[in-house]
Amino acid sequence: MLVALVLFVGCTESKVEADAGRVEDGGSGDGGDTDAGSRADEEALIDQAPSIDRIELVETASRSGWTVEHFRNRAYTCGHAGYQTFTIAYPTDLAKDEKRPLWTRMHGGGTGAFLADGSYEPPEFHPGSLDEEGRNLAALLTETGLVAKVRARPERFRFLMPSMCDHDMYSGVGLPEPHDPHQPDENGEPRAADGLLATRAAVAYALAEVSTSHLFVHGTSAGSAGAFSLSYSLERAGLRVNGVVNDSGVIDDAVADVEAQVGDTGTCQNAEPAEFFQLLAAKVGPLVGDPWFSPAALVARGEATFPIMHVWDHGDYGCCGDALVTYTDEEGAERSMAACDRVHGALATAIDEVNPGGASENLRTCVTWDMPDPSLNRPCNRHSPTKYDAAENDPYGDTDDGGADYNELIVEWVADRLREPPAVH
């Protein structure tokens, strides 16, 4: 596995977290391009209205000046057991009717699919990544990197942290997973990957629960792919977020080339069977299965107009680091490029050429850490750098290529977005 998968930027957020990708073919994974009728069907799936009428408060806790509310949405179930959940956190002394910006933090943790024999791939994620998430969501509030800087902002952000218990990069549109053996779900229905719908519901509920001005989305690894899916879906529904931080996860066809060339060279992790990628597309749906909806394509066509901060560490083991890969450009010339830069290249180029929202940026970092697997130790190998404090002890220095604190650069970009009109009225 390319620490993730084909066609999606695979990246792991911990020893067992692995992000995943997309299939090479179009449509639902059975080959060929998607025709206009099928694309209309795909758009209808993406545009489904989320269900919020079965959301219930599970518990409330207050500590260290923050109140944390944990919710369960009984409309959407997990891939193995339980329901989709989300957590809202806010300063305890901040009344809910005081208008403040909302930071949606989408964690990583890979993706996966059930194979035809009922086994799960990758097996280390089953069943844990497919079970209802509880208090662990609130732990995202304690991250020492970008979240810490956002918490310290004078605007007094509130936070929304949705679950990803379908293991679908927050991008599932309610399609039943073909080989999930855990049937039926808690509602007596076939288990379906509905991460996008559940996350849309969490956002809708949060906006109704707390008075919100500006809306930001921050995803790492699999959550980065989900952050784009969520923001694109919201824009289609008429809500353009004020900014998206996409860190170390992007859906792009280049991943297939990278894995084919260097997937087994020791610069990344082992490849997955071909069956897996077809099943992943069938599970998640068009946002993974149809290249028409890739972030680079959407930006290039002007269909994703929200400001994007696109972050990747150019030696990230999750996209095979700095291993050299070759490819043929649009003019037919053969070129070579580092693997991670190749994976992120199409979106980076689209951002440079279109500049969605008039304020989008590419931030190519060099952040290094000592891996549990020494063979992956090399400069600029940190996956999901926005999770970490630039001041942490590190042999190479947790800074971007220019020598600055990359999280500080991002939070300054956020401050600029806060001076723009709010997303929520």
C-alpha cells in the first residue's frame, strides 16, 4: 500500500494510519468515462441534503476553560458498529449566541474496504476504524500545531470535530459497501459509507447550535481529502467556506503512476491488490471513483472557488517521499519529479493558475522526524505537519523551506481570511 492507495494521496498519520486513493478508471470503478447521465446521478448523490433530525446529545464536559459537547447522529451508521458522531468545543464563558468563527477539524486515519471474502484491507484498521468514535474526537483540541495557534487567536474560535467511522475519507455518499459482512446496520438497513452526509449534517447542526461568522475546514491525511470533499459539497449547496487547509492528502490520478514506479522500493509502504481500489471506489462513490471530481479538475474548471492552503511535506513517506518518478507531460515530453511533488503537482498547478478565492496558496514544507521504521528516516519526511509544533525537538528543524514557522504562516493566512466577509450570514 502506498501508505495509502492508488489514485489518492496515501499517507499515514501514525504507525497504523494509512490514507487511500482512487481507482484509475472512471465512473463507479468498472472502467471507462462517465457519461452525462451518470454524472448527473453522481452530482445528485453529492448534493443529498443531510439529515439532522436524529442527532442527540451524548454528554457535556467542561475543563480547562472549555466546554465540550459530544453528539451522536442515529441517521448514519459506522462500517462495523455504532453511529456517526461529532464534537463541538467552545470557550466556557462564550455564549452560544455570540458570533464567532468555527474551525472544522477533520482527522486522518486512512481508508479501507472489505474484499470479496469479507476480510478488511488494510486489516489493521478493522474493526477499530469502523466503530463509533467517542471522546477521542475532543483530543484533537489539544494538538500542538496549527490548532493550538487557532485556539490562541483573539477571535475565540469554536471547534467542530466530526467522526470518520466509515473509513471513507469523509467522502461517502450513502452507497452500500458491497462486501461488508456486518449486516444489517443498527437501523436495519444495509451498511453504507455515508461520511460526507454525516459530516454535512454535523456542520449544519453546529451552525444552528452556535452563532457563526467565518467557517474554516482543516483536514490532515485522509481528513485532508475529506476537507476538500466537504468544502466542495457545501459550495454546491450555496455555502462557500472562508478557507480550507488541505494537509497531506489529495485525490489525484498521479498516485497510480507513483505506486507503479516506486511503491515497493522502500521509500513508501507496500502496494494493495488491484481488487481493493475498485472496491474502494464502489464504497465511497464519485468523489473517489470519478476523476471529474478530483480537486485539481474542480479547481481548474472554476467549480471549487473557496480559498485553499495546500500543504505537503515534499519528503513525506506517505506519498513515497523524494523518490524520483518519470511521467509524460501534456506536450508529450518525458519528465522526472520527486514522488510527493508529482502526487501534489496537479492541484498545486491548478491553484497557481486559477487561484481560487483569490487567496489560495501552495505551502511545500520540509519538516523532519525520526520514524519508527529507520529506513524511512530522511529529510522532509513528516506526514501531516500541521498537527505538530514547529518548536518540537527535531534533527532537521520543523520549518518550511524558507526557514519560517509554517503553522504561523498558515494562521496569518487565516487572519487575512477573517478580514473578508463571513461565510455564514
